[in-house]
Amino acid sequence: MPESGRQDAQSINKSKTMSRNIWLDGKIVDESDAKISVFDHGLLYGDGIFEGIRFYNGRVFRLTEHIERLYLSAKALLLKMPWTLEEVCEATLQTIRANNLNDGYIRLVVTRGIGDLGLNPYLCPNPSMFIIASGITLYPAELYENGLEVVTCSTRRPTPASLSPQVKSLNYLNNVMA
């Protein structure tokens, strides 16, 4: 495993000692109670959207703009959002407060929801949303001072004709493989 992978795994394990509160479908729950069905189409097919948002001093950076972009992604996937923009903004702030965080990162995920095996999105009538707030660890100071090595890979992004790059979908396998 690359050295950076070991460091990431170590920091993840350290953060697990502190329980996080997750906003899940309208409620704040302990992370141990935040469960997603194995029949959720976000898990089965990558059928969902997300936003990643930073917050500083308890204030979310361009919250409304991020949530508006989330709604544009939902529209592109014909994913009907049962929450208003204002409700999603408030849920985001509620999640930060529930975790007593001042600076960090929000991951907001909306899935198509639970459905039968098969790709028909109309058989998933209830989308699911969860919001995770976490502290954030940036790069060590020596990387800013000394720089780092960069590599390129042969993995290519899907063409915009197959999926608009403006849609922040849950299917990030291309990025993982790169």
C-alpha cells in the first residue's frame, strides 16, 4: 500500500474513536445507526448525486450555490427531491451543529432510494438523503514547502455524451481507478 494510503487509513481509524452524528432522511442519528438498504439504487447502480462542501468558522462556503447545483444534478437524473432547498440548507447546518464542528467538510448524498433489482428509476418512489459532517485534515506542511510528485495515468474520463460532467453522480469508479 502506498505511504499516503497508510496515512489516510490511520487518520480514518483515529476519527472513528469519536462518534459522528449523521443526518439521515430527516433525523440526526448516531453513525452506528445510519443504515442504508442493500436495495438502495445508489448502492446497486450508483444512481444518485452528491455535493462536497467545506465550512469554515461554522459557516458553510456558498451553501445556497452548492445546494442549487445539487438540485440541477437531480433534475438531470430525473430525481425528484422531496425536500425544499431551504430544508436541505437547514439540514446541512443542523448536521454541523450536531457534531460540534467549526471547520470541516460536508458530504451530502441523495440516492434514488430503495427499489427492486432492475434499472427502472420509476420503481423507486422515495429518494434517500444523508449528510455527513467531518473535520478535515489537509496535506502536511512539508508538501506545501517541498511540493510532491505527480503521476499521470491512462484512465480516461467518460465523454460528456455519456454523462454530463456537470452532474455530480455517485458513480466515481473512473476516478477511483485512476
